[in-house]
Amino acid sequence: MPWITRGLRNGIVTTRYPRRRDGYGEGFRGAVVVKGYLSDQASGISSVPIADRSEPGSLQAEHRLARQLELLCPTNAIRADSDVVRVDRGSCILCGRCVAERGDIFAFDPSIEVAALSRSLLFVPELTDLEHEREHLREQLGKKVYSLRRSIYVRHIDLGSDGAEEWEIAALNNPVYDIARLGIFFTASPRHADILLATGVGASNMVDPALRTFEAMAEPKIVIALGTDAISAGIFQRSDPAANGIASILPIDLWVPGSPPSPLSIRSAIFLAVDLLPKAKVKEKERR
Amino acid sequence: MSDDRLTISTVSLANFKQRVLLAASNGRFAAMTAYRNDDQMFYIEVVVSSRSEINLIRASLELNQKNYPSLSPQIPAAIWYEREIHDTYGLIADGHPELSPLVSRPTECFKLGRLDKNDADIRGSKVMGNVRGEGVFSIPYGPVRSGVFESIEYRVYSFGEDIPLVEIRPYYKRRGVASCFEKMTVEDGVILAERVEGTLSVAHATAYCQGLEQLSSTRPPKIAELGRVILAELERIANHLDTMVRHTEAAGQAIAYARLSFSKERIMRLRSLLSGSRFSRGIVVPGGLNAPLALSPMAIITAITDIENIMLSDIEALMTTPSFLDRLRNTGKITVAEAAKTGAIGPIARASGSYEDIRGTRPYGGYRYLGFNLAPPMYQGDALARALVRIEEIRQSLHLIRQAADEIAEINPASLNPESWRCNLEIKDGLVVSSVESPQGELLYHLEVSNKKLKRVWVRCASFHNMALFPTAFKGDILTDFAFIEASFGLCIAGVAG
């Protein structure tokens, strides 16, 4: 009995996201972006020229700088050539070294909507000519999940995570995020599951259990690679036996970078997967 | 100056066991590992820690020799370590109850010739003896488990309700942390350390950095050490709350679950406000903190007080709810003698009569500036005692955070200069064993730096050490108690699997 009144204390603590923006999410270190280096604010994030070519000896300087930038990153997430610096969010573990060292080029972005529909869409600034691919993938996924819109069952599987992703997934059940009110539930049985949330570096000993879990799921089924570890193994790229994420084990529909991704990121990823994210929101995200 | 006094003694293999037993009689067997040196010889190392110092005892095996005397008959805590050494290097502990696969897949062990053909079926341990008889069946829990859990397989043997035996197979999610460290630069090492056990990032980063700092005889600025205390204690609160949340979930206490997970979320948010990361990653670096704490000492105290009021009142209500307490009382009992015999550490040990908490016995870092009083242990050793120990530790942590915030405020209230939170650290060669009290117990980092590169890093997670105790906890407990016993251990599987 005392618990009932206790349950009513503190009023509603649940976030209004996605209907409204979440203040906490806005202040969060969600992803790394490449800043406009020529301070052209109007164009936002675009390909950043890294040296002025008119100066003598600029080509060598460009190459040197490009190499320096690449070496900043412990997980090789920075790809620089003479024209463009890109960050591969799929390899970025948000250690912040590039932001600390080259704050003029890199910055943290409070974005929580970091999920992408393909591996190549995880690069910022975006690789060129992906507009068509994104539309195509979105359409395909939309068709696939058409029947799943109202009540979605999620099964989690750990393929060698560090344990933090599990905390963030479990946090979705707390009253702040409370995904059950949105018709998303966790299920123990893969037979009931529509979405497989896969975390971890892709440990070799988990290959068989992962495949059996995936096969036990009924169609249509979606696999979400959750966290940088799951996408590219992150800092464990150099481990022995070699791990390179779960893409070589399971067919992945959605990629969610982050080390670990925050509960808000995970939730927006599930929304994206089942086509629930309001269209305006997606447009806004795509503009970024 | 060095935090932990480390004594390294190299002995011959013939004297090895005797030497370890002598050291262990005055201290606590903490860890054991093997490695292969550049000269292709195998070495066995044992860490025995006592109140004042850490002893490292090392013996070398002859070339091509694979056998060494097992410590397990006298020191049961060594059972898992010797199995791990067997899995990793194929070294054989003579006299070990059974060297069955632990961190490698049985099929792999068979391929490497470390397992007999007869044993090569998927079988784990039978250290406690095989359970056979009419009506005995085994239930595999995992590796894909019901709920959001890390991958591990518990094989529960039962003949109805009672559980005479639980086998543990943690090898599924093995990532090869040790091999990964060897390919890291000294600076990158801390990033990997934070991800050995993702829920204990601060403890791991601190242990790693402290090791490097000890090697170069440098102390980070006081303000940074106090900052680390705040981050570490928030991590402890989050971890202890997580075990409470899992208890309430298992007991079906829906409101308590919602309330406590709300408090946990607030702690996580406070952590992210302080450091930009919900797991406080990227802030603890060799030489101090790479950025000042983002909140002022006063703001930290205000935030803590705000969270504390709701959190402790909910916990108090929960600990007076009879239907909840009934599930914990006498569940998963570990006697004082058992805990002492296996050298248990952390809250599990402190619920079974141990005073072991290195924040108090061998204070390190910022704890040297703070008045930390060891709480008297509990003696019941059941899940309830473990929960009570954790609740007391949450209170202590809150107190420590306040103290540390006060100290920071006294040093320089307006100190926002990032330089004052970090000192320059010159990397020096050498071998060091660094220890911190992680929420799960004593965490050891065994670091060897040579030519300013990481030559060998061996991490002994508290979870690995305590997991060996897990089967012991099942005494007359039934299947429905399993979730409570597991939650009350509060182990991080990533640390067990390595």
C-alpha cells in the first residue's frame, strides 16, 4: 500500500521525446562532427578544405596535416585526404582526442539521432551520391516493417560487449524513457521478436548462438547493430582473435554508433527501424 | 612515491608452492597468471596482497616444461586461475581437481590438444563433482538469456527444485583483452581499460593511470585525485543501484523498480553532466583528469542531495517491505569460512565477515585526503546481507563525494583552469601492480612497460575472482532463487570472460 502513493510522488518524469525535443539529449555528447573550417556557417557541415592551395609547398603540408589528423584517432575513424576530412562514426568511440587536439576541425555534436541505414551512411560529412541509396533503403525498410507498426517486440543479444550497452538498453525500461508506453517491449523468446538488438564486438564464440537466435525469429525481422563495438569492434579491432563487429555474422538493417549509444539514441534507432520517427524529424536529420 | 609497496620475488619452481603458501598465510591470494617471455620460457606469477603491501611471486618453467604444482588443493581461490592458464597457455597444474575449459571453447581446447577426446563434448567444469542420478536434469541458462543480460551460460543441475550444482561457462563473449592491450600505445591503453568492463570505466581507467603514475613516481594534482574519487563513487552508486534494480525486477516489485531505476538514471545523468559521458569515459587520463569537472563543488553537492533524498527514502521503504525481504533472506548464503577460504573480495566478502576494502586498508589517490571509515561487515552472507552492505556503501559514497567536493572547494573555488587538473607524466619503464577498489571489489592492473611501450598488461577483474564463488552460494536454494543470487553477486561478465 505505501508503494502506491510512493509511485505517484514526483509526478511525471517521462521524457516527451520524440514529440518534443529532450533537453538532456541536446546536451549530450552524441557524435563527432567535422566543423566548417572556413567558418562558412551558412553551409553548415560540408567538405572541409584543409589548406590553402595557393601557398607554395601547400601540397606537402596538406598531406602532412592529413596524416596527422588520421593518426589522432586510436580507432582509425578519421579519413583525411587532400580535399576532405571525414569521420567514420562506425569506428568512432567518442574518446574526444580529436576534439581536444584539433578543436578547429572536430567538434562534439549533441545529436541523438545517429542511427543510419547503411554502413556508408555513417561517414560525416557524408560521402557523395548517397541520397538515392538512403531513399532506397528507407523505402525497402518501410515495406519490410509495414506490418510491425503498432507493437514491437525486441530481443537483445550480446556478442561480446563491455556491459555498458546492456545498461543503456535496460535503461529504456525506466520511467524516464519508458518505451512500453510506445508499444515497444522486450521479449525473452526470439520467436516473438521483431527486432534483434545486437551488441558487442562479434566474439567468435557467440557466432553459433547468434545465428540460432536469428534463425529462430519470424519474418519480418530487423537486426540493429548497437554501438561502435558492434559496427566495427571499435578499439578491439586489434584484438586476437580478430573481431570486426557483427556485420560478418548477421545481416544488419540499422547501424547505431556510440560507445555506448545513449538510451535516447537507442530509442530513436528503434523508431527509425519501424518507421515511427515523424517524417519531419527525419528530414531535419537528413539535412544535417 | 609509490602507492602500493610491491615486492617481487623470483623463486625456483621447486620452492614456488611453498613460497606462495607462506605468503598467503599472511595475506590474501589475489591473482595468478602465466606469460611467455621473449626467451620463450613460461613464467607463473602469483599476487598475494596484504594490508601493507603487494607480493608478486614468480617462477619460471624450464624450456618445454608444461607442468607446475597446483595451488588449488591448499588455495581454492586458485582453481579458476589455473584453469584459465591451462586454456590460454596449455600449462598443466599437477594436482588440480579438473582443468576443464573456462575461458576457451571446449572444442578449441580439444583442437589444441588440451582436452581428452572423452571430455571433448561440450562440457564445463565438474570441480564440485559430477551430479548423477535418477531424475537429474540440466537446464542451460544462456548464453542468450531471458532479458537484457550479458552472454554467459549457467548450466543448472536439478532434480526438481533444489540445485545441487551450477556450472559456469563464461567463454562466449571473450574478446581477448590482454592481447589487445599489447598492441596499444601507452596513451591509448586507458581507452581500452575503460572498455574492459564498461560499467566500471572509472575504476579501470584509474587503476591503469595509477599504475603509470607509480612507475614514474608522480602524483597527480590533489584536485584531480579528488575529482577521480567523485567519479569513482558515483560509479559505485550506479553499480550498487543496478543490483538493487535487478533485485526488484526479479521480485516483481514494479513500483520499486521504477523508482530505483529513476534514481539510477539520475545518477547516470549527473555523471554525464560532470564528464560528458554517461559512463565517465575519456576524463581519467594518466597524470590526472583531462578536463575539470564540469560542475562546481557546490553544484555537485546540491545535485547529490537532491538525488539522495528520493533514493534513500525508496531504499528504506524497500528494505521494510516483507514480501521483498523474504526473497533475499537466507538466499544464496556464503559462510564466513567459505568467503575466507576462497579469498572473496568486494561487497560479497563484506557481507560474509571480511573487512577487505582497499580504500580503507591501503588508501590510494584521493582517499588519502578523506576520512574513510571501514563499515563493519555483515556476517550472515546471504543476498540480504549483500544488499545491506551495498546500501551502506551507497551512503558512504555519498559522504565521500561531499567530502571530496568540500576539499576541492577549499583548494581553489574558482579553479577552472584545465592545467591545474593534470600534471605532465613522463612514461617510465618497469613493472607495477596497481590496485583500486572497484564497486565489485579489488581490481588489479599488472602493467609492464618496456621501451615506453606496453609490454604486458594483465587485468584481474573483481568479477573473475568472485565468480568462482558463485556455485558455492547454492545451498538449498531453488530455481526461483537463481535470479536473486545472480543479482546479489552483481558481476560484470565482460570482466569474467576477458
